[in-house]
Amino acid sequence: MSQADIKINEIKSLYNELKFNEETESLKEEEKVEVYHKNQSVSERILELIEEVLKEDPTQIDALFWKIKIYNGPYFEDVSVMMSTAQEIIEKLPDNKKAVLGAYDWLAWCYQNKLELQEKSVEILHDKLIEISLIEDDYGLKDREFGETYHLMALLYKELGETETAGKFYKLSFEHSPDHYYTTYQGGVFFLEQENYEDALLFLESFYVFHGNEYSVSYAKQIQQLFESGKLENKWSLIKLMYLIGIDFPNEMGYKNAKEFGLKYLELIDNELQSNPENVAALRMKIQHYLLVDKNSKKAFELLQKYFSKIKAIKTPLYFTFFELAIKFNINISSNKYLIECDSFNGYILTTRFLEKAGELKDDGELELSLQYYKEAKEIGLKTIPVIENYFENGIGNKICNNPHGYAMLCNNLGIAIRNVALLSDEKYNTDECKYALELHKRGYLYSPFWENMESGMRMAELMENYDEVEYFGKELLTYYEEFSISWMIVQSRLLKNMTNADRYEEAEEFYRKFKADFESKNIEDEEVIGEMIYAAAEYFTYIRYQKKDFRKSIELTEDFFSNSKYFDLNEDVSKINYWFSLAWSYHGLKSREQAKKYFDFLREHYGSNEKYKHTIEEIPREYNLSAEESIAFNRLLEFIAIRPKIEKHFNIEDRSGKNEILLEKIIRKIVGESFIAVETWIDDDVFIKIVGRHKTNYEIDNKENRFDSIIDLYLPKENTTIRYDLIETEEEIKGILGLFSKTRIKKELYVFLYHYEKNQITSESYLNYEDETPYFKALAQKYWNELINKTYDF
């Protein structure tokens, strides 16, 4: 941040300390004197800062506008300085269109409010219109400025008593800014008073749609009076507007509730629909009656079906209500059936409602239904975004699109929808659609710095494993948070994790050490912030341990980090669990089982019953929680794994001579004995072995045959497959002639099964026999069979 920026920020902060006349009217005289002196000292300091900035850069735009404001303040008051500074901006910064237009506004305001020269103010605004007309590369700015300027001129001509001219300028303002807060309200009331109902409807409906606050009630009452006096016969669109406002604000309209207001007009609506069933305005009123007065959703849905079959378009959030009721009555509707004609405002509102509902359903575990809502949001967004972009890039289309912030918010919504459709459809993220979503977040942010685009973009980039983009979004996101706040810490932690995910070892190490040093240099005692630093460090230790396989360095880093007692003092539980967890797994990686067991035992003893840390406890390898018998078997398994055969022979897995069965039984019995116990561990990163002792299964044939299984399972994570070598023993009782004697016959056979898992699947009931497998998996089964059996010679 430059020195100028620092001073401008100080000016902003000081300006908020000033108290203006309206704030001091109720004060006692001595209090007013105190406020006066405070205003004097603050104003003088602000002016001092302004002059310091302008001394370094006479055209620093923020300082120049602050100079105008301070001379319109409660202490300094000099209209000549205000106007000369505004003129200076116009003359010295002709290429800064926003600054020049803002200066014209100040000049016009000074003539109107300080000098009471309305005609001169009009003249200045005409000059401003010329400047606006010269804008060629920013259609949004051009229309917004035209809309604002024509509105100011309409007010001036009203003051001058030239109502016809005022009306023309209201229309020009509306033409360029159909959602202008003051134009739509003031202009609408202006035309209503002139009984120009067509223009009044256009303006007032726009105010209700885009702003819809309680101020709508004032003109709704005027419309009601006109209706009751018989002046609105067949003006159904205007009557509908009054009715919708009355349903929303019944108390403000003078009624007890929506039902009382709605029932007043029920007969009118029904009579009209009986004589003219094609009246869309009356139909819309009856829909609202069923939704909010009669509260009959079934009839509301029937009329909504009729309504949408007539208009055949999606323009407003009413479509969300239609969709919700369709879901309720288990009827399939889709936005694909209708022409999506949403402007930027309605597109944003509509997609927001779909996203909010989709998020609620996702949180409740209703994933299929959630996906439907996300798909609708996506479809609406995909159809609306190009319309807005056509306006910004070519100036074509509805000028309501002139709001860059609305575009930025819609970009964020569409990006979120695309991300969640991919998530819930179990699709890959490196698709053209996801790349488009990522680009949308960046594009929206460039039009209007809406920080949610940075957060959403960072999340999408993380899922896409696009490490450069994660860094871009993350660094920009940091600028929105105070240093060492919770949110700032979380983003820093994500940036560090991004470096480790990209395996940028040296960069990650430098980042971690600086992050840690900067953090520890601050006297931070917030336990939540402390916790975030611990989590960030623990993630880094995990990277060193798990990905770099540097277990000794992981121990060194862990001990170094937690040697600072502030972590234990300020957040004991988070410190302990991460300290012990890191050391336990590091020693486990070094095969230092006693040391590893010590820390795993600490975890289990202190946090075994704590629900918050349940997942951490469940991660402790089973080998550290074994009975005496299982411990002996586990040590034998480790001995077996460690064997390096002196000879390498081939043992045909399909050999049926009985030799394979003898060798498999030798391994299993030697490790687990005759007991039904199981032991398991990783042989290396590519193979996990589990041995299960002899056990009876629920497999019988005609009650004559018992079955026993002894198993070696090899899980191969790269293939997401388990190869099972199963020694199956069957016992059958054989009786002699006349039943004079009997004996038990034991039959032993080797079976090889292969279990293939789907993504995120941890068990599988389906399997293939070795004989039915592909050549690739047959070769794998044979390879690992050879490795197992060759070890028996030294076992």
C-alpha cells in the first residue's frame, strides 16, 4: 500500500468522526461548542493530509474529491474552492471519464443547492451529457450516467415548473436506467398524478420489481383510490400491481392481514376470469390469492401451469415457485420447455433461490433432488449470462443489464451451479464447462470486485487441481481480510496446501517458515486464530511425512513448532492432538513401533471418547490396538514381509496337484496359528496385506458339508482392487454300508478371487474368479503369488 493510499484511508476514517448540523440540533450549547472544536481539529487534519497527498501528486483523484467534500463540511465551507477543484478535475484529467463526470455532478450540485441557480445547473448537466456521449468503450457506465443525469435534469425542470420537459427527462432516464431507484419512484408518481397510466405502470412496476420496499405502498394507495373512483376501468396491469403490493404489505395498506386485503378483490378477479379467462394480469392475481390468501398450493399450481403455458417464458422468480410446487406434487417440469428471458437482476434472484434450496437439500442428504435444483440454476445462468455480456460488449439488449455488480453476482451463481452439478453427478472437474466456470469468476470480478467470485473461484481451482489459478484467487482474496484474522489465516493455509498439492517443495518450505515466523512475531492470543496456525502447520507436516516420506524431518518440524509453549497454553486440545498425531505417524513411518505406539496410546487415552476427534482416533492403525495373541501374529507378519527370498521360482497359480494349497496353508498357519484372528499392514505403498485365520463360513450343502476359509488379501490401491487367495477346506462325513462306521473327509482347494471397487467404495460384494479375469489382472495375481510363495523357503 502506497503512502498516498495510507493517507486516503486515514482521511476516510477521520471524516466519519465529523458531526454535521442535523446531528447537533438536539445538543446543548456547551455540547455544540465542544463538537465545533472537534470538527475544527479533525477538518484541519483532513485538509493537511489532502495537501500532503496533492503535493506529491497534484492530480491524485481521491485527494481532489476529498478536498471538495471537506469544503462542504461542518467546519470548512467554501463553494468557490469546491467549484474550482471540480473544474480542475475536468481540465486536468480529461481521460478519467468517471472523475470528470463526478466533477460535473459537483458543479451542478453547487449551482443548484449552494447558489440556487437552477438554470446554470441545467447548463452544466447539458455539458455533462456531451461528455457522456463521448464514452465508446463502456456501455454500462454510459447508460448509468445518462440515467442519473437525465434524472437530475427532470428534478430541475420540475423545480422550474416545466412539467412537460420534466416528463421527457424522466422517460430518458428510464430508457437508460430502468431500475434507477429515484427515477422509477418519482417518475412513476409524477405520471400517475398526471393520469398517464401507461407510463406510470412502466415506472412504478419497475420500482416494485427491482426495489419492492414499503415505499411501494404510497403509490399503491394512490392506485387504489383511482380504482375506487372509477378511473382505472380495464387497467388490469395497474390493478394487478396494486394488488401484489397490497398482498405483500397488508398492514401498511390499512388491513389486518393478507387474507383481509385479498378477499376484498376476490369477486372482482373471479368475475374478470369468468368473462375473460385469457386475462394474464387477473390470472396472476388469482395465483397470488391461492398462494398467500387461500393458501391452496394445488390450485395455485394448476393456475401456474396455465400461466406459463400462456407466457411460455421465464422472466421472474415466479418460476421458482412453479418449480417448487411441481416437486411437491411429483410433476416433472424443466426450464428447457420455456424461453429464458431473464435480465441480470431477475437472473440473479432466480438462480440464487435455486442455489439456496439446492444447498439446503444437499446438507440434508437429499442429493438427487439437490442436483435437480442445481441443474435448473445452471440452465438459467447459461442462458442469461450471454445476454448480459452482449450488452456489455456490444451495447445490445435490455439496459437493466448496466449493473456490473449484478453481472459479477450472476457469474458467481453460475460458477457455483456448474461446480455442484459436476460434484453431484460424480463428474471430473477438468472439463470445458468447469474451465468456463473458472473464467466466469475471474470475468465477473473484473467487472465488479465481488469477493465471493474469488472464494468460489479458489474452490473450483482447488477441485480442478489448477495450482496457478488457486494462487491467483487466493492472493486476491487475502486483500479482503484483516491480517491474522480467522478468514485470512484460512486462506493462507489453503495457499500453503496448494503448494504442497503441486509438490512445490522449496516454495512450500519458504512459505511455511515465513508464515510461522510472521505469526509468532505477533502477540496473538485468540485461541481460534491459534488453532488455524496449528492446522496449517499440521497440514505441512503431513505433506513432509506422507508425500516426501521424510519422517525424520517431519519429527524435527513437529518438535520445533510445538516447542513454542504458546500453542499449548492457548489451545491445549488442538495442540496435543496434532502434536501426538504427527509424531505417532512419523515414528510409524520409521517402523519405530514402540515410539509410535506411545503417541497413539496418548491419543486414544486422552481423546478416545471425544466425539469431535472420533475420525482421528479411527485412523490409528489396528496394529497398535492388538491383543497379546494378535501382537505375536503381527510380529510374525512383519518378519514374513521382511524376507528377501534367496531364490526366485515360478509357482503356477493354476496348479491343482495340491502343492499350492500346502504352501498357502503354511504361510497362514505360521503367522496366525490355528486361531480365527486377522492381522494387516502395508507391505509398501503399492500393497496392503491382510491375513485372516481359519474360520467357519455359513456355507453348507445339504447339511453334509462344512466350509472353512483361511485368507490372504492383497489390496492394490493403484488398481483399487483386492486379490484374495482363499484356502477353502470342506468337511464331509462319509458313512459305511448299513451305517456301521463313518469318517470325515477333508478337501482343501485354493481359489483366487478379485474384487474391484468403484470410486469411493470401501467394500464390494461382487467379484471375479481368476479364470474369468483379464490377462492384466491374471498376471498381477500370478506375480504376487510368486512373491508370497518364494518367501516360504526362508520362513
